[in-house]
Amino acid sequence: MIEGNAPGGRRGVPYLRGLGRPALEDLKALGELVLQVKEEKLPDGDEVPDDCRWVAEALLATEESEDTLRGLLEFILEDGVEIETIVAAGSSKGHGEARSEEIPEQVLADYLAETAEHLDTIETELVQLEQQPEDLEIINRLFRGFHTIKGNTGLLLSFGPNRTLELLKDIAHRSETILARARDAQVGLTEGEVDVLFEALDAMRECFGAFKEGRQPRGGFEELLGRLSGPSPTESPQLAVSGPGDEDLKAFREIFSQYGPLLDELASKRSLSSEEKDFFGRAMETLRTSAEKLKQGRISELLQRIKDPSDFKAIANQILKELESPKVARTSVKVAKVESLQLESSIRVTQDQINKLMSLVGELTAFREWLKWFVQQSNGSYTKELREQVQRYSRLVGELQRTAMDMRMVPLHMLFQRFPKVVRDISKALGKKVQFEISGEDTKIDKMMLDRLGDPLIHLIRNSLDHGIEPPEERLSQGKPEAGRLTLRAFYTAEGIAIEVEDDGRGIDPDLVRLKAVERGLRSEEEVMRLSDEEVISLIMLPGFSTKDEATELSGRGVGMDVVVSSIESLGGRVRVSSRRGQGTLVRLLLPLTLAVRKVLIVRSGQFLFSLPVEQLKEVVNRPDFQRIGNRPFMVHRGEVIPVVSLRSLMDGGDDLGGRKVLLLKERQEGILVDEVVGMTETVTKPMPKMLREVEEVVGISILGKGDIAYQLSL
């Protein structure tokens, strides 16, 4: 059942009949859909509604999870739409298979976050291992990564069986077996062993994604499991190096480090819920069973003494002393003192919690702007005191805003660490040699932006490897090094952040771009001949453009660069391409630091308000006398001839030159004519999905202090 309310009365809000209905139709892509509108209160004709309401029932047969459905409908959920899902008997819901026992929410959240981090770390280490296959320190770090995932997955399996998690744990176990054999024999890995570990990582990612999304893993893994199998480390005579009991004690030590903090937290509570009591009992049983299987007699005896949560603290300290026995070689796994359980000076905060905080900050920011406006309109006896209090409130909101924004900022390393393996896999498939360099990965960016940059960057990297960098023999014939160079770098700019993807390959041939643009009907022959080489290169970002006549599995069908541009513009950013034939190509993404609160210039054109990020603005000038070259108006400013276009004509395609101010932008070679510059303010902008964008230049909506709506521009 889906219910929506669309309040009317907001200035500048175009009324959309049947709000959200187009998004509901998108559910057809997920399965068989029957959509029936049960109730619809809509105004007649062009009447602006005071209130409208609709109720619809959507019967959907799909294997996708509820989270997937809500993700698809995310935009309309923000507009007061509510969704109640009723899962049919026998269908899957949530994370994987149905269980008789539920996983505590915090345990599940920690598992998902930590496993994702470990998978990323393993990927980075594997790329390094491929270059240094005999580095025992890398092998040891990889072993710990696979082992930790196996242990954490085992913890979740204690709440009930799950085939996907069991497969994930099995792959992790077989992978750590290969690494343990090499580590304990003090030898490196073969090329074949490294390759199979890469395949194991891909399989683990698939299992992890399937569990997270509530679906079955795609593809079978029987062949992979067979190649991962080998003599058990405990059966190998080379393992006598560490002593027969040391490995078992280390294994239990790590298991206890995962359970101990959770159990101690429960033991500190005055009373436990039935769910918490069940978890405590299951966890204790897992620890006892593990101690017995690993032949830890003394620890097993201590665990048997714990009959109640109140017994845990004192006995846990004795167990820690056993685990920290000098006979056990120290590893990088730190076992926390159970008394404090402060493993680090930070706590895990979910993305949803940060998003809610930022939403509140946005509301406070809008209210602050309204207060400022209200004080300006007031002439009462308390105006001075009110102004002082508003200034104090503004300072506090500003400090809260900066703190909340800092919480959302994360290093680009979290994203960049994925790409060495991407480059490895693609270059190997293409038979090319590539030297991949990364710089600026400590640069911080809004987490919400980071999550949406992955696909555009992968596409740019794939383009460089497939279209740009030449095969080894071609490079040698041109006097270039056999291995191509691909660089991914990030750095701060005055406007925010720049991310660059640069290669030293073929470059882009402007003449070929002109030819393909005409062949595909994107531009006329006369138009392309008037364009400079730099302007011609920008045509590669048009929808449907490609210099290849045939699609490849890697490059797709030439619909990529326009998608990259659209994705970056939805983040308030811009894409710039520069290239030199035979020397290489550089693609630069210019992005704001955050999607949260931004400083914008508010302008009016006709009856509508528009916002423009101030970092894109170069100058605002009064309207001069226009001259014309042909049918094109232009102005002369500081000795420069600048074409002029009105914002109103960009919106509706007309030829209106009314307006009193001209906006000069840093990245646009023409002036934008507007009726009025209202002023500058700080606001929260929500992106507008492309399906609801009638005008390409409008990418979001800003709520202003007085409740007005301004459409965010990307010019």
C-alpha cells in the first residue's frame, strides 16, 4: 500500500499531477507488477492544490529485497509518500533466508560495515601481493583479513543457518588455508595461487552483496571451491614451526576478541531483554564449543563457570590472562581489556544517523535565514536584543553545521582503494601493461558524494584502458614505454575538490570526433567546422557519442560519457576534458566539498527563483547595451566580447532578452541574463532525479528561509 500527500501553497512549486506515479511504474523493471490506484484527490484544471492525496496498491512478484524497492522509490519517499510492504508467504525478506532467530540490529550493522572494510583491505593487499608474491608480511596481513571475515561470519551464523553466509565463510576459510600454508612454510605464493585468491575475493563480494540485498548469489562456485581446496594447514608437516598448540590458542584469542566486548556490554546492564538474554546464551555456547574444539582445557573450564551475565566480568579477566600467555606469539589482533571495552576513541555511527542530523541542520539553517529576514522587517522596541540573539543563534547553528559536515567527510582512499584491482583485471583482459598511480587519496569528501562517484570513475578508467592506452607493441613502435601510465589524483581547489583521470595513450583525434558527430547526427558539418579543437573534444560528452563502430564487453555501446556528466552534475559538479593527439587525455571532475549546506546566489527570472553555487560565479554586472553579430546578442566587458543568453530562454527556449543583471561564470563562455539578483544565502539542496527534470540545467531544489523554493542550476 502506497500513500502520498502533496501539500500545496508553496510559492514557485510546479504542481505535478499524480506525484510519484512515474516512479511506481519503474517497479515493472523488477518483476511482474499490478498497479491499482484506490483513491485520488486531485484539483480540476490548472487549479493550484491546497492539498492532494492518492492511495495505490502495487502487487509485485519479485526476488528483490524491500531495501531495493525503497531505494528505487527514494525520491518520492522524501515528499511525504509512505510505503507499507506486505511480504507474501515463502518469499525472502531482509537479509537472506528467513530465520527463527533475529540478528540484533547493532550486531548486523557492525558486521556489514566491518566486512565491507575488510574486503576492501584484502583487495588492496592482493594487488600488492601480485607485485611482491614473496612478501610474508603481506601474506600475513591477508591471512588475518580472511580469518577475521570467517570469524565474523561465524558469529552471524550462530543466530541461525544461512546458505549464503555459509558459502562466504567456506570461501574465506579455504583462502586463509592457502595463505597459512605459504606463511608457515616461509615461502611466497605462485601466480596461480594469487589469481585464485582474486577469484575468491570476487566470490566473497558477491556473497556479501547477496546477503546484504536479501537475494541469492549469482553463479555457482563449485569450480572455485575445488581450486581453493588443498591440504589442510593442520595436516602439513611444515606447520610445526609454530608449535601444535599456538595456532589453536591464537584462533580462540581472535574469536574471544569478537565476542568479549559484546558480552561485557550486556553484563554491564541492570536488566536484559529476552532477545539480549538469548544472544548472551548463544554467544556463551559458541565460546564453549570453540574452546573444546580448539583443545583449550583451562579456558573451557573457566567458561563453564559462567552461569549468568553477572559472572562474566571477573571470569573474562582470567580468560584474558590465559590468552595473553607469553608462549603465544603476539599478532596484530588486539584483545581489549574487558573492564573498559574502549577499543578505540571513536564509536560507529550509521550513515542514516548522520543523514538525519544533516537534515535537522538543514532545517535549522533555513530557520536561521528566516529569522534574519524577520529581524530586518521588524521595527519593535526589542529589535536590538532580537538581532543580538539571532546573531548568537547563527553562530551556534554554524558551529553545529561545521561539526555535522565534518562527520560526513571521509578520505577518498575509501573509494580509490577499489581501483587497483579494476585496473589489473581490465588491463589483463586487454593484454596491456599499465602502471597505475594514485595520489591525493587522503583528500576528504562528503560520504554521500563518495558513494556516487564509484561508477563514473570506473567508466573513466575503463575508457582510458580500452580507448586510450595502446597495446605494448604499438607503444614500442611509437617510442613510448611498453607499459602505459594511468594516473588517478585528487586535490583541493578554491571551489572544492578536483579528481583527475589521466593517461599517456593515443589521445583524442578532433578530426575523428568531427566525423563521428556528423555521422551520428549530433552536429551538422558546418557546425563542427566552426568549433575549435577544444570545443570539438567536449562533444564526446553528448548522449550516444562514440568513436567506435562496434561495442565491446568492456566499453559498452557508447552511452557512457554523457552518463558520467549527468552523474557529476547531479552532485553539483562539472566535467572537463583535455587531450593531445598521441600524448594522452585528462578528464577532470570539479566537485563541491559537500552535498549538505552550500552557499548559493539567488536570482529571479520571471516568476521563478533559481540558485547557483557561488563557487561557479565569476562576476555579476549590470545590464549593458547589447550588440548583435548575426542573430546572436553580445556584450563587451573589460575588452572582451561575450555572447549573452537569457536564463528564461534556457528554461523555455524562447528569445527573451529582458533582465537587468548579467551573470558571468567561471566555466561558461557566455553571460546569463536574469531579472534580479535577490542575494546570497546558505541552503540545503536536494538533487532532482533525471526522470523529473524537464530542463537539463535544473539539477535540484533548494528550500529558502521564507519557505520559497529555488531551482538549483548547473550551468
